[in-house]
Amino acid sequence: MTDSIFASLAVVVVNFGSCALLEENLQPLSRSAPGLAVVVVDNFTDTAEQAKVAELAEREGWQYLLSPTNLGFGGGMNVGVARAQQNGRTHFLLLNPDAAIAADQVARLLEVVCKHPLTLVSPRILRPDGSVWFDGSDLYLDDGRVRATRKRGEFLGARTTPWLSGACLLISDELWRRVGGFSDDYFLYWEDVELSHRVLQAGGAVAVCAEAEATHAQGGTQGTGQHSAGQAKSYSYYYYNVRNRLVYAARNLEGEDRRRWRRHSVVAAWEVISRGGRRQLLTSLRPLLAATRGLRDGFAYRLTPEATTVTIPAGTTRTG
């Protein structure tokens, strides 16, 4: 591969206590893709983690941006893309620390976006055992459920809209500016659902490139919002999945559609809790507490105007 293939591309990763994953997944990609820029936004966890990530970035020639506060996934991505834009990059690969993708697979995604700059594209994402983790998802507009696109045949006639997982996305600068990046209102989970919605509203398209594959190590981070059934989840997983379903409804639905989502919220919250397995409730009530607080805060959410500019955190360290 030549430098010119990746000369326009920056990989943007938001780190939160995931230095080992960056070394495992991001390092091989950056070393095998000459001309590729890498921007790591570090949502501060502790000084030891900060030092390790900063040292790794310096060694690999990555740009390292330290956020003094936790900006969440979408907020961190907005900061990273803003820095990549400052550096003249015009295509952005948004990548989770626990997602791995080879350079030739990135090239396939980049080819799609170069030909269709108003398309947001994702690869097929596999688990380490080769089974499918993500190959497209639909949002069901009647009740706010999300299901894999391959299950459409089971729900004929349902009103749906497609969305792509934020675990691995490639987007052009033109489309990013048109949609305004991620909303800061979500912090974690559902921001990728709304980004997909914004793309469609702006006249763009969302697509899964079946010829490109990435791998997702389940449980590595809390960044994607997708987990296997029965796997233990974090407090944040329950809280933000429950809350942000209601946030999405408040931001993007009107009238009876919004009211229908709200009426279905308790059932939806229980479904989120059940993803972690019901046995967990025998030892801890934290999932119920998180979901209850998510419902409370989701119902209380009120849409406010969002900032139109992104401020890169003061005290940024730049390497590379």
C-alpha cells in the first residue's frame, strides 16, 4: 500500500482506561498503513493510565489529546475529529479501542466513501470466534426497539430506519460538517443511532460494506452499546441505554410516536436489564437502580440548543 491511499484519512479513537486495547488493536493498524494519521482523545481516568497512553502515543507518532474531564464517546469523537480537521484530513475512521481492523479493510471503506462522500459506512463486525456481532441494525419507530437488519423478515410491515454501530465508522469531512458530528446530549450509547438519523435527514446514506470486516472484542469497553445476551453489564450500560432511548425520542420524534415510546419505556427498560441475565439481580439491585434512574432522567430530558463549535481541551499534548 502506498502513502497516497491513507493521506486523507485520520483514525480517531476515544480512550477511557483502555491503553492495553490501543496497543493491541490500534498499533498494528497504524504501523501497517503509511500516511495514516491517528488521534487519540483520552478521557481522563487516572494519572497512571494517562502516562501510559501518552507514552504509547509518543512512541507511535500519534496525536494525543488529554481531556481533563470525561467527555463521553460522542463528545470525545467530536474533539478528535476537530483536531484531524485542523490537520487537513478529510476522511475520518471512528474506531473503538476494542475494535480491530486491518489496513486493507480500511482501504475498502475509504474507497466507498471517496466514491460516495455522503455515505456513512461501516464494515461487517465479527466476534473473535467469527460469528457476526454487527452487520446492520434497524430502529423500530413504533416502540423504540433495535434489532439486527437480518431480522426484518420476522417483522414485516414494521416502520424502521437503519443505523450503524459507532464501533467502526468511516465518514467524509463533507458529511461530518453537514450533520454536525455527534450530539453531546447522549454521553454514551444511542449517539450512533442519532448520527445515522442525521445522515439520512441530510440527504445522505448509511451502508454496511459487506466486503470489509472488523473484529470486536466483547466486553473490552462500554463504547458500542452492543453486548451478548447474559453478559454482565456496567451501571453505565443500564443507565444510559434506558435514558438515551427517551432522549432520542425527545430529540427526533413528535406527537403520538413520542408518546408511544414513552408508554413502552418500562418494558424497554426491563429488556435492557435482561441483557445482563436475570441471575445478576440475585446478587445486586444496581441494574434496577440504574434503569430506574435512567427512566427518571430520560423523562425529565428537555431539548436545548447545542453548541455549533467544538472546543479542543486546554492543555492538549500533541505528538507526531
